[in-house]
Amino acid sequence: MSTQPKAIVVIFGATGDLAKRKLFPSLYKLYKANKLSDDFAVVGVARGDMSNDDFRQSVIRSTDKIVKGRKDINDFASHFYFQAADVTDKESFDKLQTLLHKLDGEYQTEGNRMFYLAMAPEFFGTICENLKSSGLTSTEGWSRVVIEKPFGHDYVSAKELNDQIGRVFTEDQVYRIDHYLGKEMVQNITVIRFANAIFEELWNNQYISNIQITSSETLGVEDRGRYYESSGALLDMVQNHMLQMVALLAMEPPINLTRDEIQSEKVKVLRALRPFTEEEVDDYFVRGQYGNGYIEDRDVIGYREESNVDPNSTTDTFVAAKLMIDNYRWAGVPIYIRTGKRMKEKSTKIVIQFKDLPMNLYRDKNHPHPNLLVIHIQPDEGMTLHLNAQQRTGKEDSLPIQLHYCSNCDDKMNTPEAYERLLYDCLLGDATHYTHWDEVSISWKFVDTISKAWNKNKEVHFPNYESGSMGPAASDELLARDGFFWWSVANRPSNS
Ligand SMILES: NC(=O)C1=CN([C@@H]2O[C@H](COP(=O)(O)OP(=O)(O)OC[C@H]3O[C@@H](n4cnc5c(N)ncnc54)[C@H](OP(=O)(O)O)[C@@H]3O)[C@@H](O)[C@H]2O)C=CC1
Ligand SMILES: O=C1O[C@H](COP(=O)(O)O)[C@@H](O)[C@H](O)[C@H]1O
């Protein structure tokens, strides 16, 4: 298989935020890394009428933040073409077909096509149906479709969408993107587990006390209020990114590293998640909404004051939960997750807390120092092992130390960005780090119960956490009830 795939990438929604902020810069980085053949073309689709030159200037501007003074940027941009089209208008697709045939000839792309749906979800089904009816998917090369999130807003809508897409593309042609799966250290979760004897033997309820996953953001809802009002943190982050990290952390070792075997093991974890009745939800889930506050040296408004947000909104901008996986390996081990907007720091971390020794000769009874494995997903990418190794002078107590590995502390720009990795994977036909329908459907069924319970009970006292905090007090109480607390582990080693 060529590591410099030839293809035409068609980006529906090419004048949108995702295209400019993530897709064009990622394609440029692939081009810079010689991961794109010279035979590639990108066709941007949107309604606005734009010349190819204007579109190329838009692409160049979007890469500005990456590399200054780029000699090759004009050559890169010359591969971009704009096709004005309204995706609800079938005739638009005939014009697109004509352009793709022309470009197939000019760039010898062998009829290979990636259709990237960087548009609002309500258009996903329509685009797929029009791609088929216009013959755009009948090509001598391969054709793949990348579907952005949210993939539906509940199980029923996700199933309808999946059936609509399934009438055009086979499962192997469908790439449901969850960009967390493109992140360096999310991809390393299975490497840390399955390439290190010292961890795999301990990775179970015999040795692990609890697991904590935090994905906190300092950003508020920004200009996405219209979308977020009907999503909230539960559907925006938990149903996809958080549950995907749980699956990777808890899965059994696959028999090999093929997509099918890895996804098969992830599905087993999701199926073993303890289901809750609607009455039990509030015993295991905490919801929050940010109020005003002070963050990153400035005053910020609360969620209800944001644009396109109902002043009496009950949408959750924060979720904490205690998940239980009822299988032999994890029975009894709580997995705590929390995610939210307008929190104290932008960070995604996983903390594995190991059980205490039955008898610790050096234990400082007032300052327990259990062993922790911290997997830093972002902003630092790496891991820290918290051990007890030094003896305090003249005392029996031991001192905690940290072994720290950071893969991007010296050169943050070198680690491929998630979208860069995932775009390249799709061009290569590798769906390992994309989500399979089986994973998506189970995640929706699990989250639907929580969503229904919360929609039935709107008696919430929102806002219930200050911007700049780590969420509502109930999130701490969720762990305190079990004798635990959220570890506020630093991004970098310290001698605390
Ligand atoms: N932005 C982000 O950070 C993230 C976005 N996503 C997902 O990515 C997708 C795109 O998001 P985002 O870029 O923010 O959205 P935007 O609203 O910024 O962009 C939407 C794009 O779709 C085009 N468009 C809208 N209607 C039509 C139509 N009828 N025919 C053709 N083109 C149309 C718009 O151009 P025009 O109006 O000129 O036609 C524009 O290019 C969404 O599914 C979102 O959920 C997922 C994760 C993060
Ligand atoms: O999918 C999404 O993720 C982003 C956070 O992504 P990150 O890579 O910056 O951690 C979140 O802000 C957005 O609301 C959500 O849709």
C-alpha cells in the first residue's frame, strides 16, 4: 500500500470553522511531511460563490498559524478547487461530478475519493444520498466518507442516520471520526498497557483502586450555542470521547492490532458498562452548568448569558460520573469521568490509582501516597509514574517521587495533530482509530438513559459552578462517598 496515497478529497463545508481550523492545516502538514502524493486534489464545497484563487487564499490563511514564510504554500494551495453547491440541490452534484472527472485526469488520482462531511449533521444523510444518485460513489478507485460528530443525538436518530449512510456506503467505507482517537497519548493507551509487562499484570481489580478521567476546558461555548443547547456536555463529550477512552483503558488485549479485533474488544467493554435505570442516574451522574467567573486573567459571563443560549437553559456544560464495568477484570473498580467547559485548566488526563499495600512499613498515615500512573493526553503528552522511593531523614516515612515521560514537552509542533493523523489514516484505508457503528450504537443506548432522566427532571439549580473552578461540589462528593478524591496532578513533575 502506498504511503503517499493518490486521491481527491472533497470537503463539504469548506468555508466553515472545522475546515479552516483543522482540515486545511492538517492537509498542509501531511503535504509538508511528504505523506501526500503529488497526485492529490482537494475540492471545497459550500454555497457561497468563490473563485479558485479566493478559495486558495482562504486555505493559505488557515495555515498561517502553522508555518511562517512557507515557500511551498502556493504549490500546496494550487491543488485546491472550489465548487459552489447547495448540498440539498441534486443538480449541484452533477457539476461536482464533472469537476471530479476533470481532476481525476489532471492528477491521475485513479478515481480515489474521500468525501469529508464537515457540515451540520442534518445534512449528512442528504449528502450521502445525493453522492450516490449522482454516481459520485461509482468510481474505479476507492471511495470513503468521513462523518463528523455528532453522529445523531440519540440512539434512534443515530440508527436512522447510519441506515441512510448504509444505503450508500458499506461499513468499511464509513469513517466516523472521533478526533480524540487521533491524539498521540490516546493512541498510546493500548501501547502502555500491552507493551509493558509491569502494567498488564496489574491492570485489574486486584491491584487498581479506581480510575479517573478528566477532560476539562477553559473555553466556554463560544459561538456554538445553537448546537450546544441541544447537546450539552453529555452528548458533546461523554457519548464519544470519554466513553472511547474508557473502552481503550478497560479493553482486553486484542488477538492482534487489526481494526476489527481492537473494535471487537472495545465493544465488549461498552456492553459490560453497568446500565442505570432513570431513577438511579443521579446516584451515578452529576450535571453542572457554568456561571460567571474569572478565568485566564479575565472576567467571563455564565453560560446562560452566552449568545444563542436560553436565559433559563438547563443544558449541562459539565458532567461527572461513576461508571462500573461488570466483568471479571473490573468488577468493583469505579471509573470516574468528568468533563466540562469554563473549568480551571485546559487538560485531559487519566489517573490510574493503585491499591495500597496491605501493610506499608513506610506509610505516612497522614499523607497517603498510593502509586499513580498518570497518562497526560493534553496539553502535555506523556505519562508520570508516582512512586514512593526516598526515606525522609530521621523518619520512617517515605517520600513520593515521580518518573515523568513527556513526548511533546520539547517540541509541541512535532506531534502530529489528531486530525492530521486521522485524515492520513482514512487516505490509507486504515479505520483502526475511527469508530465502528457497534461502538456508536452502544454508547448512544447507554447515554440515552441519562439524557432521558435529565430531560424529565429540569429542576436543577443552575448555574452551579463558577467559571475557573473544577466543577460543582457534587462532583467531589461523588468520589468522597467512596473514600476517594479527584487527583489534581500537575502537568509536570514536582517534588511535592
Ligand atoms: N468546529 C469545530 O470545532 C467542530 C466541528 N465539528 C463538526 O463539524 C461539522 C462542521 O462544523 P463547523 O465547521 O463548525 O460548521 P460551520 O457552521 O462553521 O460551517 C458549516 C459549513 O457548511 C456550509 N453549508 C451550510 N449549509 C450548506 C448547504 N446547504 N450546502 C452546502 N454547504 C453548506 C457552510 O458554508 P455556506 O453557508 O457558505 O454554504 C460552511 O462551509 C459539524 O458537524 C460539527 O458538529 C465537530 C467537532 C468540532
Ligand atoms: O468534539 C469536541 O471536542 C472539543 C474539545 O476537543 P479538544 O481536542 O480541544 O480537547 C470540544 O471543545 C467541543 O465542544 C466538542 O464538540
